[in-house]
Amino acid sequence: MTDPTDDQVASLAAALDVFSRRFKLKDAGAGRPLAEIDKHILHYVEAHPGCGPTDVARNFGVAMTTISSATDRLAKRGFLERLRPSEDRRAVALRLTGDGTSYTAAQKQAYLIMFRAMLAPLSPAERDTFVAMMTKISSYEG
Amino acid sequence: MTDPTDDQVASLAAALDVFSRRFKLKDAGAGRPLAEIDKHILHYVEAHPGCGPTDVARNFGVAMTTISSATDRLAKRGFLERLRPSEDRRAVALRLTGDGTSYTAAQKQAYLIMFRAMLAPLSPAERDTFVAMMTKISSYEG
DNA sequence: GTTGAATAATACGAACTACGTATTAAACTG
DNA sequence: CAGTTTAATACGTAGTTCGTATTATTCAAC
């Protein structure tokens, strides 16, 4: 396969520059906004209930202590609870609280609205094509 | 125009989730990595040589003092110089140094490589279609 | 079974960032 | 020329990341 042309690359650069500015998500809840990593943690814990800080740290490639601080913040905020499972009493099992679940739900809803806005300018047929291309790009194993 | 279907939105969400993880840029230079805002400032100053901190703050929607600190960091690092124009001696005119120019050039180069990687999985014809769609989405005035 | 190594997590401190308030200096305004 | 506005910085506070040290628990070997 030939390489992308310089024109294609330059146009993509320009489009993505605007794109990244335009499609930026506000924080879902009230009060002080969460740090980026905190939001990632909430989504990860929702998908992996009962996981531990070590899993989270490995998954995001940050230091364990960072996750410890972050889960501490989230627990204080009432979004996360740390349970000591009887099976291994060193470990903690992370779970979303009701508030945490609401928060992540609201954030996911906001994402969906944003994705709808992305697709809005395209025709129904173009939307399928676009989504297929994004999927192709994302799942490509180079 | 009808709304995007739930399927389309869900597929896009899944694709962009992977997309955002995969296409993440490492820091261009050596030494301690720059803060995000610092990199944005370098690109802005390159595009608007002689601009002042106030312009930059307005452009990015952050506090003036944040830009003051940031330009201070960048100046200490040798990426930026602050000149006092004779015309208005309150103002400072920001300019990239040679090192600053090199840094931004390296970062832009890294972006281009990333954009090439994005387009690589698509056929030449698809690339045009994809770039056109991204442009359409970015420039849409809803 | 007890001792020693490995593992899970936290406590604490150092380095850094963002930003609000106060301050300095220069340029307008009447 | 006094008062206000404007541009920027100094300084302090709050918050984040992460490295090192510490605590508690489990595993391994003898």
C-alpha cells in the first residue's frame, strides 16, 4: 500500500486540530472537577468491579501510589468504596458507590451526546462509512 | 436530517475509546516533559510571534497568572524569550528561541508521523473520504 | 511451625502546576 | 496632573504525581 500523501496528512492535521478543540467534554458532576485519572479510574472500576489498585495502576501505566492517592480522593468524595475481602486481607477491592455510578453514567451520557454531535453533519450513509473507517483505524494491527 | 442511530453512536464510542488510547503522543524533547499548556503555548507563540501573555491566556481560557508562570518555565528552559517592546513598555512580546523552534518542530513532526499511522490502514481512496469527513465534522456550524 | 522473602497497599515528603490576591509599572483620560 | 485602567509579575495556597519508607499479610523453605 502506498503512503498517505502530504496533502492528506496536512488536511487531517488541520481537521483534528479543530476537532480536538471542539469536542471537549465538561465535567459531569457538581463540585470541584475530578482529575483526568480519577475519571478513568471510575470507568475502569465500573467495568472491573472488585479490582484492586494494582490492576488499575498497571492498566493506566502510572505509579501505584498515584492510584492510592486517587482512590483516596474518590473514596472521600463518596464515589468509590474500598472493601477488604476476607480471601486476601492485604488487598482492597474497589467498587463504585451509588454516587460513583451516577457520576460515570452522567459522563457516559455526555460522551454519547458528543458522539451524536460528531455524526450529525454527515448523511446517514456517510455515518456508516465514517464509523467503519474509525473502527478500521482503531483495530488495525500494524 | 435524521439522527444518528444508537448502533452508530455505540460503534463510534468503542472506536474512539481505542483510538484515543492508541494515538497518544510522547514528549518531543529530552529532560523533564513539558506540561500540556506549555506545549500549546509554544505552538501558539510560533504562530503568533510577538504576542503577549494576555493574548495567550484569552486564547486558551486560562488565568493570566498561569500563563505568566508557564512562560517563566519556558523562558528558564530556554524555549521562549520575553522582549520588552519600546512601543508599550508594560507589555512583553513572546518569541521562540532556537531551542524552542526545534522543540516545536520535533513535536509537529511527531504529529505528522502519528497522522500517517492513522491513515495507513485505509486505502488511498478511503483516505480522501476519511479526511473529507473529518473536515466536514470539524467545520460544521451546527 | 517459624523465619525470611515477596506482595498489596498506604503514609509521608519533595517537586511541580494552576490560580487568586496583591503589587509594580506604564499608559490612558479628563 | 491625579485617577483609572491595563500588562505583567510576585507570592501564597491548594492540589496532583510519584519516589521512598513503612505496615500488614501471604507464600516458601527448611
